[in-house]
Amino acid sequence: MAESFAPVRAEPLIGRLAIIGMGLIGSSLARAARELNLAGEIAAADRDEAVTQRVRALGLADLATTSAAEAAKGAGLVILCVPVGACAAVTAAIAGALAPGAILSDVGSVKGAVVDQVGPLVPGGVHFIPAHPVAGTEHSGPDAGFASLFLSRWCILTPPEGADAGAVALLRAYWEAMGAIVEVMTPAHHDLVLAITSHLPHLIAYNIVGTANDLEKVTQSEVIKFSAGGFRDFTRIAASDPTMWRDVFLHNKDAVLEMLGRFSEDLAILTRAIRFGDGETLHRHFTRTRAIRRGIVSLGQDKPETEKLKR
Amino acid sequence: MAESFAPVRAEPLIGRLAIIGMGLIGSSLARAARELNLAGEIAAADRDEAVTQRVRALGLADLATTSAAEAAKGAGLVILCVPVGACAAVTAAIAGALAPGAILSDVGSVKGAVVDQVGPLVPGGVHFIPAHPVAGTEHSGPDAGFASLFLSRWCILTPPEGADAGAVALLRAYWEAMGAIVEVMTPAHHDLVLAITSHLPHLIAYNIVGTANDLEKVTQSEVIKFSAGGFRDFTRIAASDPTMWRDVFLHNKDAVLEMLGRFSEDLAILTRAIRFGDGETLHRHFTRTRAIRRGIVSLGQDKPETEKLKR
């Protein structure tokens, strides 16, 4: 797809927007809501007092509080932007404040566990529609967000069976207003797709950076200097928020272990080819992986490296 | 380091420059030599007639030929830009054409094997000084190169013991004139450093893209769509030239197998932590890998992702 932009709305899509958790994603949602006029009022909560102060200083919300329930009160849309493992506790804390007809959503990278843990805590009359914007950077906190983070990125909705069609349509419209492309799938399929496109890559990146860190004969300074040979892309991924990623792996265990098993089998084959000098197997493997890359570039999900490097 | 540029020279550093192999690296060398006035004359050779025609069409060299020996004749500096596995054969082919006093160098990602295989073929009086610019993109061929590819990137020289100091100084000056930062080390240490910073990352990236390709329950189109979650960085690396990388793994076997062994041990620990829900081990591991990233960004070897994404 071509580079695009999200237009400012003449009228807000919802009344009060409550964002619980003001890190990279939460603060990007707040900025987008403000810049694009998506909500009549923005209420932001974070359990960390220093973060709410920063939210106030940055002018990201009309209300910044450490009380999630206070932020959620009277909101038409409440979005949980906390690590997956914290979603149930936050839902329990705000359940009493949720108005009938409100939409409760999240941005977690795992959906099955969220549905299982949060679903039973949602009061009757509140529409629970989990979501996952596939977007991010390696930075964390309220200063890291920006309004265009979701532009031209996919956002996956996993509405439970029998979800209110109007509520799903409104949430879809809300993400589309930020420039996101919305796709609907089941929580289980989401967790499988993300296990390979996101969770396993992160685990592998964290792992290789750890391996590099522990070498006796290559210094950390050498690793840093010569990282342009491929390593630096892994370090970017491995600089992502540790708490968020711990929770992802704890809550998408089965799919990640399945992908890890396949990855390790495949790696054993390449290892063996290297050990026995089987250049044909290596060349065949290295050739077929180019097709996926072409698909990603042509779909606008990345730019060729050359465009980034030329200067 | 800060963003910089390489100035155009008033006088060329050398007379005739011969580049053998006009792919990404060779054509970047030719462009840099032309733009920065580094050589009095540029002779380019490629065994592929279509490539030499393209070199002529692009005006990258004064001479474009399929004969490596013809290009090397009378050159003050000959740079082999062919896959590591082809260096010995090319050296044998040009040995008779090399003038006494000429510098023979290369750009291979492996140094020990090149020294072992090429060294004995170099005629007396010719200065053989292997080199490796740690720079590249996922693209190949004469159209893929650009003059600033080596700017602010490291170039590692591995001169043999007793190498002519003047020749080493000239080759260093030549790379510095293209904006590269030169470091000298032994071939064995080079191969160990690059095994972790470049070779293992490429193998892992090739591997995970292959794993994704083979899934039955996740389509290739889904992998492509949701690649922004981390996977796309791996696909870029896994789109690199298959022949070049086959040769790297065949010629740096011991160091790569050593790094692979450590990587697999470390991955077993993370896998076990996921299986048994050991969040503390995961969090501890994910936290310590951030330091290396900060080092890379502060050394100017990459930009924060946010700078690339904001638009």
C-alpha cells in the first residue's frame, strides 16, 4: 500500500476515551486521539505517579490519574494498554466503573489468555472486544509514543462469538481513523500467527544478544562496533520492554513452544549442512527465503534497506 | 559518531583501480572511486557478460570486461569482490597480470580461509592485504550499489605478518577516503567477531524465515501482513545473496559452529523458562540485553526505530 495519512475528524467518534497504561502504545493512542479529534475527552491512567505527572506535563490527556477506575468512569471506550499479565487485575479494578454500553478493549500481543482471564470479569452490558495493533518500537514510556504509530499498520480484532455488531463496527472505525488496517480473527489463530511473526523473532533476538554478551574472546565493544553486519537489527528487537515480553511468553506458551520446536528442528538441518560442508542444502534454503521478503516490501510493511541508508 | 561525509579528493590516491566482481560491493566501490576521485582509472571485471553490459550502461567504469586478468593488468590496487569461495580461482586467473608493487585485496566476510587459499597464489612483489568492509544491504548486483555504502562503517584489514607497511597505509587511506573507519586485526579474530555479529544473525534469520514458510496453519500472506511485529527485520537479512552466504558458512565453519552451539544452549534455557512459567528468568534475560542496544545507537551504527517510522 502507498504511504498514507489519517485525516482529522470534524466530529469525535466517541465521548470519553479512557486509556489505562500510558507507555508507548497508550501514549500513542492519546496523541492520535488528540491530533485527529477522535474523542471528546481523554482520560489517562497509570499506576505509576511519575508517569501521570509526565502525561500532565506533555498535555496528553484531559485527566491523568493513578486510579484506573476514575479514568474509566463514564468512558465510551476503555483501552487497556498494560502488559498482558496485568489485564485481569486492571479489569477487576475498573469493573464497577464501567458504564453499560461501553466498549472495553486492549492492545495485548496475546489474545487467548486475555479472553480467558478478562472475559469473566466484564460486567453484563459492557462490550468486551480484544484488539492487537501490530506496531511498536523498542522504546517505552509516555515520551516514546507518537500519533502516527498505527498508520498503515494492521490491527487485529478478536471479538468473542455473539459480540455486539455495532460495538465491533465502532472499534473498527476507531482504529481505521488512526490509519490502521483492521482484520478480524479468532484469538487462537491470532496467537499462532503472532507466535511466528512476532513472539519467536523477539525470543530469538533476545537470545542471540545474550549469547553475544557472554563471549570471552569477543568484547562487548567489538560486538557493538561490528554490529552493522546483521546483529544490530536483533539488538533493536531485543531492546523492547522486558515486562511486556515476559508476559507475552508466559501467556502464549503453547504456540511459542510449537514454533520454537520447529525452529530448532530447522536449525539442526542447517547446522548439519555447515558441519558437513553441504553447500547445496545451504544455497537452496537461502534462495527460497527471498520470496517472503519481496512480499513484505511490496505490501508496504517495510522499506528496502537502501532507502534508509542512502544519505 | 556523528553523520559525516567523504570529501572529493583533489588528486587520485592510486592510478588504476581494478574491481573484480561488480555486485553490490564492487559497484559501490566503483561509484565511490568515481564520485570521490580516488583512482585515475577504473577497470571493472565480471564473469557475467550481462553484468559488464550493465556496468557500461551505468557508466561505472572506464573499462568493463569479462576478463579479470585484463582488468587487473597494470592496476595499483586490485579488489576481489566475489564470493569467498571464488577468491582463489580468481587470484589464479589474474596472478600473471599482477604488477610488482600492486596491492591485492578483497572484501570477503571471512578472512582465515581467504588468507589460506589466496595467499599461496599471490606472486612475489605483490602486496596481499585482505579487507572486509562491514556494510551491505539485502540487494545484489551492479544496480544495487551506492557511493556512500561505506560511510561511517567499519572496514577491517587483516594484513599478514610482515606485510609492507606502506601498502597497508595506502589501503587504509583508500578506505578512509570513502568514509570508512579502519581497524586492523588477525584473520582468526576477525572470523570469531564476525561469526557472532554477522554470520550467526544471518543463519538465524534464514532459518526463521524458512520455518515460517513451512507452517500449515499460518499462510504466507498472514506472515507477510503481520510481519511488523518483529519478523520483517529477519526477512531483510534473509534476503541477502545466497551464494555469498553459502560461501561464508562453508569457509567459517568452526567459528560459526561454536557460536551456534552457544546460541542453542542459551535458547534451551529460555525455552525451559517458558515451559515452566519462570517469568523471573525471562525478565532478567530481557533486561540485560538493552545495554548492547544503547551502545550501538550511541556509536552511530544504527538509528532509533522511531526516527525511521515517524512521518
